[in-house]
Amino acid sequence: MDVNCGVCKQKFDRRSNSQDCNRCYKPVHRAKCAKLYTKPDTPNYKELICTNCKPEEVMLPLEDGSAASTKSDIKLLLDEIKGIKAIVEQRIEPLERRMDDMDDELLELKDISNKAISTANFNSEYSRRNNLEIHGIPFQAGEDVIDLVIKVASEIEVELNPDQIDVAHRLPTKSKAKPPPIICKFVNRWKKEAIMKARINKVITAKNLGFESSDLRVFINENLTPEKRILAMETRRFFNNKGCTVWTSNGNIIVAKKLSKEERSKLSPNDPHAKKYYIESTEEFETVAEQLGLDDTGSKEDNY
């Protein structure tokens, strides 16, 4: 008996070409007028629905009509992904271990580098412990630099003999506005320290040394490393206008609040305002200023 397809209305042999739709229950062509659907959460479930009917819930069409085949394909895909993941993890694991090792090596190298820099700085400072610099003495051709150093010492009432000086000479300078400074290395450190102490609150000019046409002021400073020289300059720039004094001693940069003898006598030695602070980096400026209770008043120049 021939019947008509519920979708295309064409006749077909019901037994061989048609199947009833699970929704409208009409006979339809299985190949061209209906699709086999499955549910995402139940891949083994399948249902034939004609093109006139729409699934009421979310369902997936099966092109080959086999839920088991799709499930198998998904499983194969998941297995392949798991295999790729395992390979990637196997390759990443040694790289992660190597990166951890490299981090440890970098930390070790950084520690070695810091120690080497610290040792080099110490050696550089130690080699300068007997040195001092004199700035502001005009240059003259054929000058006796050692004699100039002795005259400077005499001006601050320190007796100095030529045999107490190891070497003295001018330092090269790029500035044409100022005379090149003199560096002097003493045989003994105590003589250098005696001059550094005697220079405090003393004013020396080039005229005092016989340079009648010069009004230059002569300064005596420690021979600092380039790093300490920059730090000392920045320390003075920060503290000198805050009622504070800055000086160097044996390569150390020291800051203290300017106090009269009467003011200092009223303070306990442990009072933060009475302490001396040794500066190692610019990061300490704000903390030291807070400890000293500094304000924005004070001298903008220092005789140190």
C-alpha cells in the first residue's frame, strides 16, 4: 500500500522508505524529509523528527544517525587532547626546573656581584684614607705643589714637613673657570686627620697664600670615591638648607642638626636631635630628616 510523505507529499513504499516522525507521527522520508536528533546530556538517546516539526528542547542533529559514533569521536578527540597536554607538560616541566635553577643562579650571581662591588668600594676608600684635596689655589707654571700644601697647613696652624708628604700634585679638570684641585697623600693618616680637624671654622683665601690678585676661597676636603662624592653632594643639597650640617670623615658622610653648645647640653646623648647620622644612600634622606625634626631654615652653605 502506497502512502504520502507528511513533508513532501510524495508517495513511497512505507515499509522500505518511510518512518514515522516522533513528534507528529506522520510517515516521512527518512533520508530527505527528517533528521535524527540526540540530546547533549544523553548521547545514546536518538529521536527522528521531520522538517515540519522542531525540537522543543536543545538537541543535536546526527548526520549519520549514530549517537554512539559521535560519542566515540568525542572520546577520541578528548584522548588526543589529553595526549597533547601530557606531551606539553613533559616538555614544560624540565623548562620550569631550568628556570628555577636560573633564578637561583641569578640570585647567587647578584650576591657575588654585590660583594665584589662592596669589596671594590672598600678597597678604593681604604686606598684614599691618607689623602685629602685642596680646592681654590690658583695654578702657576713651575709651582711647588708640596710647598703650597705646607702653606695651607700653616694657615690653619698645623705644622707640616715635606717628609710627611708622600706625594702631591694637581688633578686634571674639565672646568676652565676654576683652578685644578691639588691632591695630597700623607705618609701617616694622623697628619691628614689633624689637618681635616684644624680646618673646621677656618677661612682660607688664595690671598693668604700669596696670590694677591685672587679672591678665591680655599677648601680642604677628603679624597672621596666618585660614588661617595656624588652622594656627599646630594646630601649637602638636601640637608644644608634645613638647619643641618654635613661633613665627611674617613670616607663616611655624616649629618647632624646644627645646635649651640647650650642647646646640645640640654639634650640626652640618645635624643634623635643630638645624634649623628651616617648616610649610605639617598633613600635615607627623608627618614633622617624626620628623626632630626628638621625644618626649612638654616644655612645654604657649609664649611665642610
